[in-house]
Amino acid sequence: MTRWNPTDYNPDDFANRRHIGPSPAEMAEMLQAVGADSLEALIEQTVPQAIRQDKPLDWPALSEAALLARMEEVAKKNRVMTSLIGQGYYGTVTPPAIQRNILENPAWYTAYTPYQPEIAQGRLEALLNYQTMVADLTGLPVANASLLDEATAAAEAMAMAKRQAKSKAEAFFVAHDLHPQTISVIETRAAPLGIKIIKGSIDDLKADEVFGAIFQYPGTYGHIRDLTPEISALHDAKALAIVATDLLALCLLKAPGEMGADIAVGSAQRFGVPMGYGGPHAAFMSCRDDLKRAMPGRIVGVSIDAKGNKAYRLSLQTREQHIRREKATSNVCTAQALLAVMASFYAVFHGPVGLRAIAQRVHLHAVTVANALRAAGADVAPDAFFDTITVKVGVGQAGILAAAEQRGINLRKVGRDRVGISVDETTDAGVIVRLLDAFGIDDTAAQATAPAIPDALLRDSDYLTHPVFHMNRAESEMMRYMRRLSDRDLALDRAMIPLGSCTMKLNAAAEMMPITWPEFGALHPFAPRHQAAGYAEAIADLDAKLCEITGYDAFSMQPNSGAQGEYAGLLTIQAYHKANGDDQRDICLIPVSAHGTNPASAQMCGMQVVVVKSAPNGDIDLEDFADKAKAAGDRLAAVMITYPSTHGVFEDTVREVCRITHDYGGQVYIDGANMNALVGLVKPGEIGGDVSHLNLHKTFSIPHGGGGPGMGPIGVKAHLAPHLPGDPREDESGAVSAAPYGSASILLISWAYCLMMGGAGLTQATRVAILNANYIASRLAGAYPILFMGNRGRVAHECILDTRPFAEHGVTVDDIAKRLIDNGFHAPTMSWPVPGTLMVEPTESETKAEIDRFITALLAIRDEITDVAEGRIAADQSPLRHAPHTVEDLVADWDRAYSREQGCFPAGAFRVDKYWPPVGRVDNAYGDRNLICTCPPLEAYAEAAE
């Protein structure tokens, strides 16, 4: 007979039972190890009392079941329509195999950016497939591994053309039939760089007056034309030609590269990625071979490993902003890796024949609609098109739009007397019947069989010829291919990823589920507002919670990444100064320890960067800061600081830095990268900050997705609110993204995180993040010097291990990072913010057992370093230098100076479930010398091995 024993365990307590790793008993053990009496005592020793917030975050938490019920209730307030709006966003069919095995699979969505290539070979192969797909379809030889959206890709292409064109002109031509949101973002980017924008008809282009031009192909209203004459004229004037294009259209249309285009940009959204009210979607960029070293963003290349085997890696300038800082040509830091992977698998799933069939079906549906409208006497343009037409309806425009909406269809309002119709992969005969009925046409339309594409524009070149796009597409084989690639990677579903400033925390399944619901995924970003009431409610509540968390008065949800948030925040400051008549304010003070994107973002805003020194303890050198603020005087626009500091410490001088800045009329930008140490404890808007961006993909639980997506909304004080980014739907100035709420669908993840954690849960997460970091610092302090500590000997949510002393024995930070792979871990952040060091951030989600496993691994590595230092083994013969060890190493003849056991099964590694990297240490220098950025023929791999 069981006695009744009441328990305080609450299975619905998401924050403490699901999200936060250590149990209360484990926390007590950890506190004893760090020498703190309680969790609150540790926080008091870590966070200066002078900056602590007075009022706690106190909204109640929802259980997972309650959250999903709330989400369902909100989702029902969105009205899902058949969208024929087009304008760069289209209905698409996500193959269920891709939805289940990629989008909804934590092996893909919880991985980090592939900076450690040995443990990212699966993602890198999928991204190389993406680059190959883009290069083939655009007819240009080199593509990158995705950008944020089509509009920002176009703006990046403009800046790239400005740097690379031999023309001395200062103007840039924008064809009037570019998508309006793209024009808006280009104008935002051009203004601070002093680039004059000339908008007009393609026929009015004067090539000798511009350094470059961008054309939409097909145009936003459907027009297609051969751009070869215009591109040739640009080249004669030493200018560059950019073509914004559509990958599905290019399955039928002559490729931009075949017209002589220098750069192509666009969105891969319609390759199986839901519209999601604006994103996230993978944008693309491809270019001529001689321009590849100027291309922004990440490029996946092919190299070899230590044994000469084929290995993928990120190539060229993929961390340019961290190397060149204010001289960087782009601040791009985040890609859209997960969405690029989805698009690449869509191409593999269908192959070239399948893509062509989809494109032909889309096109013939558009021709069917055009023929029926013309037969009924409608004025339809253009004559040649792919999927988009416009219909002149005169004063009946409002009536047609309303009639279509009554039939469950959204059309595009064009001017005052036309409507636009863009058909897509989801269009079928039933949609066409409803559409024509809205125009008062009852007759069943005969399915068109002849294309409306001139012979000269029909594509006759091959694409997607690599064997990967011709594999057997039986679902069993597709499923196995996706599994094989995911098994090559190390993501959060396998192990802790202790990256400093990257906050690789739990991405709960309940937070992820709603984004694939049609009520959220199938909405067009330019759908009428009354159809998106659910999104409006969710975004408004998230906005209010973020304001409460940060102490700011208003938020813009538009920026698509942290770096874009920096840019938007600085533009907001700049607009504020100009509104006050302070046009001369152009100096931005940035500490030497700042994220590399900070100075790059300031440079993109046309600001002059002045670097502030660091004190020996890693803090901002207050004397140097004061001197430089004084020297800037009335030219001081802003200071950009990260708090807690990039060195992982709460600086006591933060209020003084803010006061000095404000005394000289500047504004304080607080980088939100380390917000995971602040939530519930410190509000940046209350300690002197005027604007901050928040990395929702860090602190607020949006998964990193192997390198993206991300969101970087900015919070501002009330005086800056009127100057936030404008709405691209309304042709307002200052838009930084193509959609008004950026990647709106993933805002739902952060909203769900806030709802399930509750105010107290978010605060506890911050406390435990600080506990976990201090526990690691305390346990490792005797083996590795901890580089920076606060005044009371505590670190914030991350700590820096100084591995530089080991270099004198021939052991590098790379050796330690690669050896951690053998232990089954992703390395911490390498050589940043201090070269030759490791920055560790455990986050609150990691359990004590996993943290102890990590500590065990690092202590074992330290013993191996001691063996080298004391002469028991040479550095180049040690397991450190041979790491990581593969299965091939395990079964090969063994002639090494250490045992197989030590090499392949070091302390901390799982034995039954051990992760085996698919390649040995990758040769980075070889990859840059022999740059291959598309899927090479198979014989090339054999040649590389030789």
C-alpha cells in the first residue's frame, strides 16, 4: 500500500523543468563549487547593484499545452487566402519529406554557423548544392550561401558594383519595374553612402551616367525582355549590370549570365519555403568569376582534409567584418542557412526536369488566365510574361479586389486603375475558376498550351547537371540522403555548443510547432492588414514584453539579423540628429573589443569610426573614452558598446560612459549580443542606452539554423521612436528589410518563449546562465587562466580561457578546438575577442552533467598539453595536432606516439553514441588557393586527393 506523499513537482513548469538545465539540487552543488551561499548572492557579486532594475518581470507563465492553445486561438485570427499578389512572394508546396526532415528537425535547425567545418560537412554539402543551383539557374559561375532577403541582396549588389565598377560615376540606375520594397531598401542603403539613385524606364537608361544598374527580370508587373543591349551599353561605359530575378522563371527563361549580367540577385522562397508573412527566406547572389572575392556573405568552398579527402569549408571573406572592421565592405554576419538548405533540397527533390515541369505549369496557368480575360474584353499586359500579368480595370479596381477577396483570393493593387495577378505552384483549375468569377467571367477557361514567352527568351541551356540533382527521388532515398547529411554534423541535439556571445540554448519543440501551421506560414507579407489580425496581436504582445524587459519605449521588428539591427539603430540615431539640425554629427566611438559588425555597420551609415582603447582588465579605458568624446565634440553621433562587455564582465563604468556621451550630445547604442546576462536583472534602457538591438536568435530562443535565420529588432527610447525604419508597404523612408516585420514567422518563437517562461522564468534563466558560466570558470581556473574577471572575481554569462601560453610549446588554439571534436563537442568561440583564446558560454539550458562532461574534456586536453610541455611527446606527434580523429584513423594502421584509445576515445567522449567527424582537419589554405564554390565533377575530388 502506497502512502500519500505530496510533491512540489509541477510537470507544467516549463521554465524550471524543461528550459533550465540544472536541477535545484545540482545548482546547490554548483554554488558550493563557485563559493557562493546562494544564487542571489552570486548575482549580487556579479552584477553591480547600481544598475539592477527595481521592478521584477512578473507576467505569468503558460504551460506547453496552454501555449499551444493560445497560439491556436491567435492563429485563427489570421485569414488564409489564396495569394496572387506576387511581388517576390509566392505560394509554394513544401514537400512533406523536407518539412519533417529539415524544417522540423533539430539536427538541422539547432546547428551553429559552420565555422568548424569538420563537424558541419552535412550542412556545407547542402549549401554547396544551393550555390550550384543558383549558379546554374542564373548562368553565373559563383554564388554565395544566401543573404537575408531579395531587397537587402539587391542593396548589397549595388554597394558591390560601386566598389568594383571602373566607371567614375556616382549614380546608380534602378529600373522602375523593380519590386517596390527592393527600391525602398536600395534607397535606404544608398543615402548614407552618397550614392545618387536614378529611377526610370529601362529605355531611358543613360549608361555613361551611372556606375551600375539593376533590372527586374521578370519585372514586378510581369514584363520580360532581353537585357543584352542595355547590359552591353553599361559595359561599354565601364559600369556593372545587376539583374534581380526569379529562380523558377529561369527554368524557362534565358539566364541573366547569358545576357552578360555581372551580378544576379533574388529570393529562393518559392523553392519550398512558406511565405511566413515575410520570412525567413534565403536570398541569393551570384556573379562573374572575377568578382567573387568582392562578394558579401558566406561562400562554401571545396578543399581537402589532412589525408587529402574532399572536405567542405567556408571560404574567402566569410568573417570579413571581424578582420577589416570599419574598412569592411559589408556588415553581413548572418545568412539564411536553414532556408537555403530547404531550397536546395527542393531542387534535389524535383531535379531539373521536375522544376521545369512546375515552371511550365505555372506559366501555362498564367497564360490561361490572360487568354480568358482578353477573350472577355479586358486590357491585359504585358504580351510576354512568365507568371504575372496586370489588368486595367479603371474605376472598378476596388470592386474587383473586393470580389476576389470574397472568393478567397488576394490580388495586387497596382496604381489606381489596375490589378496584378501572379500565379504560382499552388494555383490549380479551381483557383482559376474563382479568379475569373471575380471578374464576372463564367465560362470555363480552356487550358493554354502555347507559351507567352518569345522564342529568343526561351532557355536552351542546361542546368542542374550535377549527379546530386539526378539521384533517385524515391522518398526513401531522399529521406536517407537528408539523414546522411545530418549525421555528419554536430548540433544541439547531440551535444552542448559552448560558444561565447552566441547563446546556443534550448529551442523548445513547442515554440517551433506553430511556425509551420498554415495560418502563420501561408500569409503574404503584403496581405491586407485585416487578414493578419493574429500576427498583429502576437507582434504587439512581443513588442510590449520586449519593452518591459529592456526599458525601451518602442520597437521595430523589421531588421532580419543582429547586424542589420545595428545598421537600423545607427540609421535611427542619424535621422534623429538630422531632424534636430545636427547634420555634422558623424563620429561613432567604438571600443576596440566590440563585435566586428559594429564598426562595419557604422561605416555603412557613413559614420567615421574612432576606436576607444581597452584597459588592462578588458574594460573600456574611461580616460581614453572621455578624451575622444571631447575631441569629437558636436560631431559626436553615437557610441556603440556591448554590455556586459565582450570580455564577459559587467563593467561598473557603464553609466559614466553613457553620461559622457550624452553630455556631448551623442546617443548610446548598446549592442544586445549579451542580453542573456541582463534579462530580468538589468534594463539597458534604464542605464543610459538610447537604442539596442536584440538577437532574438540568441537570447530569445530562435534557433540558429546552421547559420541563420535570425532576427535583430531594435528598441529605442521615446525620442528616437519617430525615426525607426519605415514600412516598405507604405513607401516610407528608412526601410531596411523587404517585409515590414522582417522574418515575421519566427517572431512567434520568441513570443512563445516569453509566454512559457513567464517573467520570473526569464529572470531565473539569466541567473542560471551566470551560474553555469561561473561554475565552468571556477572548475577550470587552475588549468586555464581565466582572462577577465569582474571586480569581485566573477564572470558574467561567459568566460574567456587564455590558451596563448601554450603556444610556446607548439600547441595552438586550433589544436584545442579540434581536439574537443574528439570529445564530442563543438569548440567555444576561437580567437575572439582576444586572439589565441577560447570564449565559453554554456547558457542556462545545459545540465550539470553535460557541463561536467565538457569540463572533463578540457581538463584531459590540459593534461595532453602538459605532456607536450614536459617533453613526453612532441606537439606535432600528439593527439592534439592529429585531431580530430575519424573512423578511418581508427581502422587504419596505427603508428602514432599515443594509443588508439587515447586518440579516438578521450575523456568526456561517449563510447556507445560517439560522434565521429566525417573528415580530418580541413586544409583552409588549400581551399582558398584552389577556390571551388559549386559542386565539382566527381573526378575533381580524385585529382584533389592526388
